[in-house]
Amino acid sequence: MRKMVCLIVMLSFAAIAAGQTKTPATPTPQVSAGAADSVSARKAVEEANARFLAAMKSGNAKAAASNYAEDAIVMMPGEPAWKGRAAIFNGLDGFLKAMKMKEGATHTEDVMVGGSMAVETGTFEWTLQPKSGPAVKDKGKYLTVWKRQPDGTWKIVRDINNTDIPQQ
């Protein structure tokens, strides 16, 4: 049942992205409002990403975790899923205690908005400095699902990323 619901949600987002939803032949104010909503959602997502990177660079796991909803899930490579903001904080805190983010950048390639949800796809590139050993450069891609909160802000509810660097 859960897989069926996920499939329906994914197909709904795909239909929205492909423009396959039924719309009148002539534009209506709803279409314009939707476009404006996509622009404002993308701006909010990019601003939140900048705050996240600033928090990571400064070693502030609490500030980084504040981008996530209470029931968010983060799926990092090689780790069990971090479920809930407390687990996300613990994961980020452990990460930041093991290494420092020297440089970091994200690039939002796309934000698809449907109602109170937005799906962001993008790329990242960063340099991490472990407590001992040489710096590690990484680049990859991510998919992040955002949900508009009652106060109008956007919080991450699902987050997954992986590296483009071949694993040995």
C-alpha cells in the first residue's frame, strides 16, 4: 500500500513537470500564480541551501538541522536513514565532529512545485577536511523534497544525495 501511494505521488509530480495535467486552452490567473509560486519556492529553496552551507562551514549542526522538518528523513550514502530532526542533528553533528567543510557549493537545477510540496534536483561540490589526513573533494547530485510549512517557510522532508566520484 505504501509503495502504491509513493508511486501515485511520484507520477503526479511527473505529470506536473511534463505539463500533462488538464489545463484550459487559454491561460488563467491560476497558471500565472503557479508560475509565481514556482519562482518564490525556488528562491526560498536557494536561500535555505545557502543557510545550510553557511551552517556546515561554521560547524553548526543545530543551524544546519533547522532546515529539516521534524519528521524529515535524510538518506546519506553508506548510512542508515536519519529519521526525524533529532537523528538528523545527531548525524550532522557526528559528521562535523569528524571533519570540517572547507568549501561548499550547491546548484539548484530544477524545482517542481505541486501544492504545498516542491521537489528540488541539483548538484553539489565541496571540500572536506578530516581531523587527520588530506582534504577530500567530492561532487555529486541530490534530490530534496520540501514542504511548505503553515508559516509559509519551506522545510526539507526528504533528502538524498550521492557522489559522482567512483567508489573503489
